[in-house]
Amino acid sequence: MLRSGRLDPYPDKREKHFQILQDESEYLLSLTNKVLTLSKLENYQLRLVKEEVQLRPMLEDLIGKYTAKAEKPVHFFPPAGVGVGVC
């Protein structure tokens, strides 16, 4: 779609799709690094450290990616009993 030029009249959409491409490239690099980390773990060359993470930014990022890729509108709702302020 990006190569076809169909998005040229829509610079905002084009930029959004390029940002998704960049994010996905970073994601692939992250996966590669995780495989290397697993290899170190299996060979007892790495120690794990437990830490807290913020889920909301991760979930918002995923929602943005899947919404942009979807052909139909996408709506996400938390499962019943899950508080919105938990993330």
C-alpha cells in the first residue's frame, strides 16, 4: 500500500503506517534479543531480576497497532471484574 502511492494524498495516514513499520522493526529486534537472552538463561549465564512494569502504555500501543491494521473498526473492552485504574 505504501509503495503504490495510494496514501500520498493522505500524509497523516502514510506517517502512521511508517511509524507502525518502524515499531514492528523494533519489535523484531526485541524478539531477536529475547531469543539471545533465553539462550543465556539456558546456559546459566544470566540472572533474572523481578520488577514492576506499567501495563497501560503497552496496551495502548497494542490497541493502536491493531486498530491501524484492522479493516473494520476495533473496540477493546476490559474483561468483567477488571478495574480500569489497575494499569
